[in-house]
Amino acid sequence: MAHVSNYNLDQKFDFTTSIKKSLFIGLGIGAVLLIAGILTGIFGGGDHGAAEEAGGHAFHWYERLYANLWINNVYFTGIAIIGVFFFAIQYAAQAGWSTGILRVMLSLGNWLPFAAILMIVTFFVANHDLFHWTHSYLYDSNDLEHYDKIIDGKGSFFYWPMEKGTFPIFYIVRMFAFFGIWIFFFNKLKNLSFAEDNLTGSHNWSNIRKWSAIFLILFGITSSISAWDWVMSIDTHWFSTMFGWYVFASWFVAGLSAITLITVFLKEKGYLEMVNENHIHDLGKFVFAFSIFWTYIWFSQFLLIYYANIPEESVYFVERLSSDVYSPYIFVNLALNFVLPFLVLMTRDAKRHTIFLKVVCSLIILGHWFDFFLMVQPGTLGHNGGFGLMEIGMLLVFASLFGFVALKGLTKGNLVAKNHPMLEESYHHHI
């Protein structure tokens, strides 16, 4: 019987010039399209005009730029933390099948420090253009024209212990805390995982398992609250008790697709020799299953709001479904994130052939970007939003930079956790 030791377990990823060149080309194309979109916005050559009235004020091109920054910040932060989350799940569940691709999952977390800087800077620069609740006049009960009783009632959630409408210290502290916790656990798990390459026995594995379990509890709390803070608070009057789950599901499918694409990419480059079609099949099953889970959450949220028909709840879907700008993308969202993976990945063979997985996972990553586009743009830009050069450019810039950071992270140590106690089990994994 073949043995796992027959393979080169000290293999390291060589981040070649040609791979970097491909990413830089993507980055360059994205930057050109982004600049073209900005210039179009400034000089009013389309993109729904540069200075239409939006919510009682003149609309400016930079508001759309800020909205795009926020969409991509939140989306790629989610993909990064899902890599760490899925890594932690493998240890907490004592999973053996995934041993050969643990480092791929972990590589996504390298984006988190960059995500933290981008998110915090964007908030301080663009908060008034992104979040209606940041305007101080909403909390002044003497200002009869602007005072908002509902937002005032929620004000402490953002401003405590400061006076409402001043500096949102509670909100800022949460943002720093989320990234602080996530980056701490990413580094802790990464260091323990790489240390395992020089250790034998199961003590280190047990240690990683303990830290993973702690992280999963904290992730459950922080991922939901970050979804309320960063996305749901854009539509300050509206709320959904399912929203934390909804954002998690969207992040999770996109993260699984990114892990699958990187695994397939490494296999095609001759790495991860011990990873075979059974492991690829399992990744395909996860993508397939959680696409359906996302659809279940989407439909459950929609159905509850639809049949209750309470105005303050239904307005969220009404302003999207009745909009000339956004309504087509609701169907794009459902087609890319449910119909496509459901029909293409249904068969066993489709989940074992990398060509299907590459196409579906790439389109799912685009599809869940549209999901966040629909969560953010209507509440920030109203009818001045849309999908144009600025959106395509910003997405390409973020995707190229994210890919560069994740692949750079893979060069830091061995691609396979060679002393993992379940390596042999993973090698003989068969489904």
C-alpha cells in the first residue's frame, strides 16, 4: 500500500514572476477601469449623472467611490476571515480529510491586517456619505425638520458613552475589537500550524484544537455584530433578525469558492501531490451545499418579510425590486449564487472535474460580490448607484491585491502540515 511519506511534504510554493505578472495585469486593468469610472463620474458622462439630487443633497462622484470601497472592504474581509474560520472548523471537528489543504485555508487570513487598515480609514473618511446615522442633526429633538425618533432610539448602540451625534466611540471600539480578535487568532493559529512542522506527536494538534474552539465561539459573536454594524446599519430604520446569518452565509460560500480555486490552481501547478479528486470532490460538496444554505437564508428572510407585509420591513425589498437600477441584479444574484451552482454541481462528476469548479467558483465569487452590492448601494447611493466602470475596476483591484497577499502568504512555510497526526488518513481519503 502506498504511504504518504512517498510524497514531498516539504514542498514550498514558488510565487513565480509569471504568476505575479498575471496578478499585476489584473490590478492594472482594474486601476484603468476605476480611473475611467471616476473621470466619467466627475465629468458626467453617464453612470446616472454626477450631480443629481440624492436624498435632498447634490450627489457627487466620490460618494459612489466610497460605496464601492465599502462593498469591497466588507466582502474581502469576509473571505479572509472565512479562511481562518474554516481552518478552525477542521481542528474543532477533528477532521482528517482536509489535512492537505489546511495551509490554503489559512492563507486567506493574510488579508486581514490590510482589511483592518482599509476599513478603518474608509470609515473615518467616508462615514457621512455611507451611514445616515452619523449625522448629528438626527438626534436633535429641537430640529423638527431633521430629528429622527427611530434613529435617536438606536443612537446609543453607536455613540455610547458619548452624546448621540458626536463621536461614535462604541461603534469604533467594536470595529477595532473585531479586527483585533480576528488578527490575533489568525496569527496564533498560523504560528501554531507552522510550528507543527518541527514537532511530532499530537500535543501541538490538541493545542491548535483548543485555540480553534475558542476562536469559533468568538467568531460566532463578532461576525454577526460586524454584519449589523457594517452593512445593516446603512439602512438604519430597517432591521432583520436573520441578517447576521445572511451575511455569514454569503461570506462562507465566497470563502469556500476562493479556497477551492486556490487548491485547484496549486494542483495544476504541480503542488499538493497528496490532494486528489476525492478532496476536490469534498470542496465541491461544500460549495454546493452552502450555496443552497445561502439560498435558504435569502428565501427565509424574503418570505418572512413578504407575508408579514409590515411597511418598515418590506421597504428594504420594495426599494430594490421596484428600482430600475437594482432590480435586474436581484435576479443576477439568485442566478449566479443558486441556480448556477445547483444545476452545474449537482452530479458527482461535476464536483470532481476542475473545469466545472473553476467556472462555478469564479462566478460564485462574482455573484456574492453582487450580493454585497445590493446590500450596500441602495442605502448609500439611492438611484445614483449602478454597475459600471467604477464597480468593475474596484472589484478587479481588490481581487488582484487579495490574490497577491494570499499567495504571498503561502510562500512563508510548507504547503502541507507534514506532522499533522491525520495526514495518513487524509492521504487515504476516499468518497
